[in-house]
Amino acid sequence: MAALAIGVAFAEPYARLLVPYYADVDELIATGHPWEIDSVAVKPGKSRLTAEVQMQGHVRRTMDSPNRAARVIGHVQVGEVVETPVVFWTLLLAWPAATKRQWALRVLIGIPSLLCLEAITTGTQLMLGFAQASAILAGDPDPVTVWDRWSRFLEFGGQFVLDCAAAILLVAATQNRPRPASFAHRNNIDRAAPTRR
């Protein structure tokens, strides 16, 4: 409950903090596509009750087209944005650590892991409208692109699964594993063991 309350309270500030990162990630995704990103910002949603991350841009018919063919606005509610850090950090930090060093290692590796999750969840969802516009401009009146399928996967529980899986894999990777006994150590044990007659 505490994690949920923190997520609700800091959803909008967290989204504002990540806006430059989303802009950089989506500029990278747009490379090689006839997509232009104009701005990324946190703005009031349609209902005016909640804020959302909005990405505005344009789509050309081809990379070489001189004119813009469509204007696109991608949006993700801040409540969805904050889901990833809340689930990921809650599971990761609540998992018992054997030592403080192990806990610190999880935090250290957790930061870039979280950024990767943000890129493949919120980052890709913001680009959905660009892919749909390109498909429509190419002549498909009712497109169902790979981006659509990925977005639906995230919306129907896939994002939660990815967040949990990333945290569990990170915990497993930082677990202390017992070291196998060396050959010399095993040999000494064998020599010390009494022989049966």
C-alpha cells in the first residue's frame, strides 16, 4: 500500500523527470523512419483530471518526401508511466538480501535495467501513432502493425509481467552462489576420512 501511495503522489513529477529520456529514446526509434518528433511534455489529459505524457510530431509518406503528410500526438497517462518503477523497485528492494553489498549491487544494476524497461514500455507506446499513420499513408485503411500488437500486450498485463520478470532476473543474477570446493580441499577431506575395513 505504501508503494502504491508513493506512486500516486509522485506519478506526475516522475513523468516530468523522464520526459528528456523518452525524447532521446524515441528519436533513436524514429531513425530510419519518416517520423519527426517535435516535442515531448507532460500535459493535462482529455478528461483534465489526470496528466499524461504527450509526444507530438509529424509523419511523411517516405523518407524523401518534402512535405509532412500527417500530424501525430502520442500519449500515455502518468498513472501508467509510474507503474514500471513502482512494481520493479518494490519487488527488487523487498526481496531479502544476504549482505548490504548485495543490496547495493541490486540498486546499481537496477537503475539501467529500469531505463531499459521504460524504453520498451512507455517509450514504444508513445510511438504507436507514428506507426499507424505510416501504415495508413501506405494505403492500409485499418492497420494492425507490430506496434499495435506490442501495445496491446503491454496494456493487457504484459507491462506488469515484464516489470516482475526484470526484477526477479536481477535478484537471481545477484544471488550469492556457494563456491565449489577446490580439488585440493576435496582431496584433503578424502584423506582425512577414515577407511572402513
